[in-house]
Amino acid sequence: MSDAELTTPFRQRAGSAMKDEFLQEALTIATTKFIGLRREAFAGFPEGEALRDRARAIKEATLQHLDRHLETLIANVERLGGHVHFATTPAEARSIVVDIARRTGARMAVKAKSMATEEIHLNEALEAAGVTPVETDLGEYIIQLAHERPSHIIAPAIHKTKGQVAELFTRELKRPAEPDPEALTRIARAELREKFLQADLGITGANFAVADTGTVVLVTNEGNGRMVTSLPRVHVAVMGVEKVVPSFTDLMVFLAILAKSATGQKLSVYTSLVQGPRRAGELEGPEEFHLVLLDGGRIAQIGGPLREALSCLRCGACLNVCPVYRQIGGHAYGYTYPGPIGILLTAMLEGAPAVRDLAHASSLCGACVDACPVRIDIPRMLIELRREVDDEKLAPWTERVAFALLTKLLQNPRLYRFAAKAGRVLQRPFARDGRISRLPLPFGEWTRTRDLPPVASRTFQERWASDKDLRA
Amino acid sequence: MTARRASLMVTCLGDLFFPEVGVSIVRLLRKLGVAVDVPADQTCCGLPLFNSGYRGDAAAVARRTVALFKESEYVVVPSGSCAWMVKHEYPGLMADTAVGPEARELAARTHELSQFLVRVLGATEFTAAVPGRVTYHDSCHLLRGLHESESPRMLLGKLRGAELVPLPGADECCGFGGSFAVRLPEVSSQILAKKLANVESTGAGCLVACDAGCLMQMNGGLKRAKSRVRALHLAELLDGGR
């Protein structure tokens, strides 16, 4: 999203999203489908609950000794002939990849789906360096053609209907396309086949990296990941430092729950295990392999309030069940990672001031915690972020005054009783037939779409104090 | 197990907007042989402050509540969210203070109404007749915070004359979320609209919930839409469906 769009307040961005009929249709269909698929997958998998606990425990234990596991990973990738780079910031990560592209004389890069490269805005940096990035995941391909950004962690084009994709293909690829998913996929496949053969550089993310074997693990459904890691001369994988897992035994625990949470599949169609560059006697694979380890604010949170968010597997389950995400989609959030977990990741990567408004984009319903494969307590951290926003005095002064007054009122029963009486007097012009349909701001935000019950003619405590029958 | 005495924590919304719910609870408990008291000077559990990130203020309000209910044998709360606040958040809020142990004790003695009736008193048969179809909405804090989906349904299922029909998407949020409802009113209202469309699809004349926040939100939407469906608290049905 551009800076210009971000200057629009969040509430307004959300409002526009809710007026977009195509988006509303696409969101409802897709999230409802994902919710059902996830539910079915776990219903037929009684060991799932215990595996979720185990996965969380592995993540916690790994964070406890992240330095050690990263050292092991680095040693093993290098032993296999790969190169490891460390990037503290997104800018560093971009320049590492751009330097590799320059040094190897790359003109075109094919990419597998990767949120880490979205996070560092890699495509723009490659283009500026004269390297053409080509997204090869179908959803990413669609949004690249549309010059947009992903609106969902695993389904980047979830906001588009098939009709819109057909129009996009017709316009951008200059060939007539019917709104039929199979036909559209055939068109994309034919276009991409050429690019795979031309590309010098293959860029991926990593769902996991196994420390004790130096293996980068890619979980995909379209087979494009395999093409990206095996056809070009050079393969660069970019991953957040928290993606390391100690061993293959640990990896199996995550693989057992990741696809079920994301798409309801038992396993994704492809689980690719990449171990360094092509070795002597091997027929395929890149000549060079690079692993870029990205910090970008993660390491500071190992001991910070957002630590739990470092366990995220990027499955997107919390987005699908979130009542807010389901109304507004991903773009309205305004940053790389949308949805409930996205608010936490945005705070982690951009700092708490970036989520001043987003921290409140949740009813705290907790559906995300139940859906999360590693049970991240997202509402708890959203409240923590709200607290930080309040403590730093980033919240509007009107709100801070209102809450200070509310606190006084709730600490003083006489003041509380007086407020009830005052409310009864003040509501008189607005109350009709036991309901209030219109009030001035700020209460008008409620009454625009909903009635409000009036303050009772006698509160319960007033009745208790005066009605002997009730007390008896 | 029979509780002899219980204190009603009426909650701010219950006190100000739904006093009849408190009256119903008093009558219900008394019929079951429980003596009810209402400690004076109640205000609010502090959840609105806590959820908006005003942790220190919430703790100050919570300390008052702990003192008010210090002598209570059991504390009964009509809203899942307020019960969750007391049970789940009070101990942490006051952990490092002198009232820490008292907060933990209060948490253990506090129960949401349907849980108190079914799981503490073992009372499941209510003969008050409520005619027609009723449907039940799971309040988020009661369902996911206190892990309760069975007790209210069991109570409603046994009500003579009432037919409990399942609500599609019963476990989905109604869009209330405290200050969320006025911070992002458009989003909150659209979530509500989808909830109410599901409610209307059941053909029920009565929508039941165990949280004053959800009831305020859902009733607000139903009345605005001039729906024939009424949103009522569980206690009102068990007490005769008024």
C-alpha cells in the first residue's frame, strides 16, 4: 500500500472495503470455505489437539535458545556449500539479494510465494536494479499483474473474484480469458513456463529451516516452488529468524498441523526439502544457494511483549475466522501482514505507533486463538498494544479524558449513582417507547445503526434498596 | 452440592439497562433455596478499562470489587464477559499487591449464572413455560474464555413448551466488543447484520444470550430493524419468559 493510501484513516479504509461489492462477495465465499475445510480436517484428526500443544512447546523451547539453533543452522547450510547472510533491517535484506543478483549477472528472477520478501518490499528493489521479478504462485502472479499487494497470508488474491481475474488477464496478457478457474490457470501456466526457463535467479521464502540438517522447507500447492528452486542458476531463500526448528522430528509436528490449519489439507501438495546447492553428480539444482536470515524487529521481541507472535506459522487461519477481517479484507489494514496476527506483526516490524488504530480493529472475540495451530493469545497482545498506545499518549486526548472520567466514576459509587440519574434526565428528549434511536456524538456512533436501551427508570440497585419484596 | 448463600454481581450494564435480569436471577436462586444478597455500592468490574488498555485504572476499579465481595460465599454474574474478567484477569491484575490472594479467592468463588445453576447447584430442570422457538447465541467470553457452551443449551432444552433450535454461526461474534462497537461502528454493524440474518433464518421468536453486552448489541439491531424477534437473557426465560 502506498503512503498516500495510508494517510487515509483506518476507519475510512475499512469503510471503503465494506462498500466494495466484489470484495465482499469474494471474502465471504473464501473465508467461509476455509473455515469449513479447517474444521473438517481437525475433526478427523483426534491427535491434532495434542500436536498443537507440542508445536507450541517446540516453538517456545526454540526461542529460548534461538542463537544456538541459528548457529547450528548456519554451520550446516555452509557445510552443504550454501552461503548464509544476516540482515538486521529490511533495507539490508534487500541489498543482500540485489548484490547477489548483480554479482551473478541475473536479469530475471522467478519467485515462489513468500511473505518475508513482501515484508522487505523486494520486488521494487529488484526492479530498480534492473532485475525483473516474476511471481509464480498463481495468486501472487494475479496481484503482480494487478500491481497490488497480497490481501491474505496464504491466499494473496483472495479479494478478487474469478470474473475480475479474467478481465485482468484479458487486459494485461492481451488474450481473451473466460472467468473459469481452470482456463485461467492454464493461461498463467503457459506464461510462467517461459519465465522459469529464462530466469537466472530463484527466490523463495521458507516455511521452516531445520537446524541440524541445514534444510530449507517449502510448503506449496502448485509445484512452482520446485521449479524456482531447481531451474535457475542461483537460489536465494529469505526467512525470518524465528522460522528455524531444531530437528526433523520437530518439523514433522508442524507439517502435521500446518496445512490442516491453512487449507484443510492433510499435507500440502508439495513439501520441498532444499539442502544447499547442486552437488557433484547431481543432475539438477542451483549452482549457488543463499539463505538470508531476517531480523527486522523479531529478535527484540524474544524478550518483549509480542514474544508469542514469534511462534506464528503464517497459516492464515486467524484471518479466516476473524469477524473484522471477514468484513474488511486484508488491504484495509494497510501493511504487509493483515488480520489479527498481522496487527501484532506490524507492531513488531514497524513499532507500536503504527498500530495506534489497528490495535482496536478487534472485538477481542478470541476466535483467532481457537483457530491458531499454536494457540497464540492474540487478544491478550492486542490489549497490551492498546496499553502501550495509551501509555505513550498516542491515543487521542479526548479518549484519554473520557477514560479518566470513567475511571473516577467507577471508583466512586455516589458519582456512579449521580451519573445514572443524570443519564435519565439527559435521555428524555431521545427516549421513545423504551428505546433510544438517535443520540448526539459520541453516542451517535452507536445509534446510527442500532437502538440503545434507555437507563432504567429504576436501576437494579435502586430497586434492591427500596423494594422489600425483592430483598425478602 | 447446595449453596446456601450467593451474592449477585449485577454488573454496570445489568444495573443500568437490564434491571429485570437481576430481578429474575434473585427469584430463580431463591426458588432453589439460595439466599441472595447484593453488596451495596457496586459499579463495574473494570473490563471496559482493561480491554482498552487502561490497565492501572482497571486494577483500581477491580480492587474495589474485590473488597465488596470479600465476605461472599459464591458470587453470581449474569454476563460471561464480566465473570471472565473476575475469574481470568483479576488475579493477574492484582498479583503483586496485598490483595493478590483475595483476588485469587474471589476468582474461584465467582461463577457465570448458567455455570452456577448447572455446575455448582446441579439445577437443570426449570418448568417455567416459554412458548415457541428459541435460539441461543454463544457469547465470546463465555464460550472461548470460560469454555461454556453446554449449560445454557441444556437449561433451554429442558424448558417446558420451548423448542430450542440451533443458530447457524452461533459461535461467531455479534460485533459488540465494548468500545469496538463505537470505535468502528460500521464494521461492528456489518458483523451484527450477518448475525441477525442467521437469527432470522431460524424462525425463532426469541434469541437468548448470557451477556448484557451481546444483548445490548443484538437487541439494538433487532429493534432498529423492527424485527419480531426479542433478545432476552437466559434468566428471563428460566424465570417465566417475561
